[in-house]
Amino acid sequence: MKNESEIKKLTCLGCASRCGMLLYTHNGRVTKIEGNPESPVSRGWCCSTGRAAMAESFS
């Protein structure tokens, strides 16, 4: 089995804020979701609803 880790930069579409998020994966499975500190909109913050929506979308 490959040992692949990846970080994807995403925009949450859960509300009008459009927060920037980072999605961490390992071997194709989501391991962590957090706010993107490089996002000029959210500056690293994201709500629990947005994290849950991203987790569900990529599960």
C-alpha cells in the first residue's frame, strides 16, 4: 500500500462567508480539516458546521 499524504486547499460553500479550508488526507482518507491561515477572508478560522460539511463531502 502506498503511504501518500496530501493537503488540499478548499473553499467552504456552507454559508456566505466562503472560508478557506485545508483538507488533510492520508491514503485517500480525510485525517484533518482546519481553517486556512492564508485565506484573506477567514484568516485560519472555520466553523464546526463547515468542517463537518467538508468531512461528509470527502468521506
